[in-house]
Amino acid sequence: MTGNTGNTGNTGNTGNAGINGDAGGWVIPDRADFPFVMETNKAGVRLRDLHRTVHIRDETPVTTPPPQRKTIAFRRADATSAQSIAFDDNNWAARWFAFRVLKRFVRCDWDSDALHNDLAQILIDLTVPSTGGKTPQQIEIETLIAMARDERASALGEILAQDVEFITTFMEALAITPGSHPKTFRILHIASLIGSFVALDFKDEFERPRPSWECPALMPPVPVPGHSSYPSGHATQAHLMALCMIYVLGLVSPALPAGDITAMRETLAALARRVARNREIAGLHFQSDSQAGQKLAEAAFAALAEHGGDPLDPNGYTIEIFGRAAITAARREWDPGRGFP
């Protein structure tokens, strides 16, 4: 994730794929002459000889024909009934947990011909001359020139801040931190990664030139990303983050006060629009790129949130791991009894 699609974080310029510190960040020194592994307890037993018990077991079901993939389990004792000691779900850092959701997402039927054609139609509509004789494509460029002239200087701070990542901006809007709301932080990373993936998928299909290629005088104030323009990755990620968070807040039971829901819903939606528009002011995206990004985010969200009828039953979700993550965030971190941060 080292391109410029939105939230790939501090590893490059693709967006929100990671913020340093979501899994903890520290350095532990050790002594060269007496490493900690050589320490002993009061009885003289070396710490290196004290281990937790881990049994690796082949628990592949015995069937005919046999399963194509073997089943491996990690247990306290060498028995199927023993306690599982698989890697704890809570120990998955937000950015890496998001890849677990992406793994399942790519297997679902999200990339339909209808979605492709909807996005294609947005581009086709740009070629139809308006009453004044200009095409919407020409008007888009003129609008970007006006934005660069009239708004860029004022918006530059936000443009620079949101260039590499904007998960922190959404956390600020929600008045949370990774420490106070780790499961919510996880949802934001899921939306960011899925948004980046679906945007890049269609960027590969459409390969639209950047605005600054069409009009070099736009001179974006940040490096032009190393991938095509359509749809906007920032717009896709930001709108998907807003949609996922609004969904989580709607899962809280008993329900949050209506006024609180409205305030957060409208704030998140406005923030998503602002992130997208700042990329236009920077001369990196056309307005139609942002429009397509929002439509793509809505399609991706529909796939993520698809369920059999009860949104509070994680087993009913097509992508169960997302449903479980959303429900967990709602119950553990947004319950009215817990109080707002």
C-alpha cells in the first residue's frame, strides 16, 4: 500500500492503510552481556525453561472424500476437547484485522456489471454538451481552475493533513481514540482498506488521466498519485468510513438518543464530502471522480452489511467477520450505559 489512494497511512501515500501505533509502539532494549532470556527465578530456574503449553493438532475431519484443506488447532492439551489457544482476536491490530475482512470481501459478489456500467455512465454523461455548448468535461476543468485560484490557499492545511491518512480526522469527529474505542478504530480501518481496494480495482478498469495531465497549470501542491484518477480513492474511503460508522451507531441497543445519532451522522457525511472535495481543490480529482467514489462506497457498504434479516446476529451476515466486528464495536463501545467519551 504505497500509492496515493487515501488511507494507506504512514507507509506511503495511498490513504489509511495504517497509522503507527494501532498495535502499540515501543522498543525494548536488552543487555548484550546478560540478555533477559538468561534471568532466573528465586529457585534458580532459568526463565527460558518456563513455557506456556501449546499443542499443535491435526483436527482435519475424517470424511470421504477427505477435505481439500487440513484443519490445524492450537490447544492447551493434546485433545480435541482441550481449550483452544489460537491467536486472540483482541490481539489483531486494527490495520491487520482489516485484511481478514478484505479476504472474505473479495469472495463475495460485489463487482457487478451493473455497478461497472453505472460508473461508466457517469463518464459518458460528461461528453453530452450542455445548453451553453460546453460539455460537462470542459466545465469540470474550469471548475478545478477556479478552485485552485479561489480556495486552494485556504484549504491547503486540510489538503496536506488528509493527503496520507484521515482516519485520525474521523476519530476526532467521533471524539474517540484508538485506546478508548479500539473496536471502532478497527471498523474505520476495515472501511479504509476495503475502500482502497475497490477504488483501485476500478481505477485499473477505467484508467482516466488525472486533471493535472489534462491541465498542467493546475500544479497540485502534493505529489500526484501513481495511479489513475477515476474513481477517487479518498472519496471512496471517506464515504465508506462514514457509512460503516453510521451503521455501527445504528446497531446500539438500547438506541442512542436521536439527537446524538443525527449529529454524528451529519458530521460524518459532511466530513466525507469535505475530504473528497479537498482532493478536487488540490487539482488531483475531478468532481465526477468524487461522485463515482461515493457511488462505489455505497455498493461496497451494501456488500459488507448484507445479512439475512437480523443485523444483531453475526451469523446472518454474508461476511460474518464484518458483522461480528460491527456488533462488537456497538455493544462494547457505544452502549448508552457506558457513556460518551
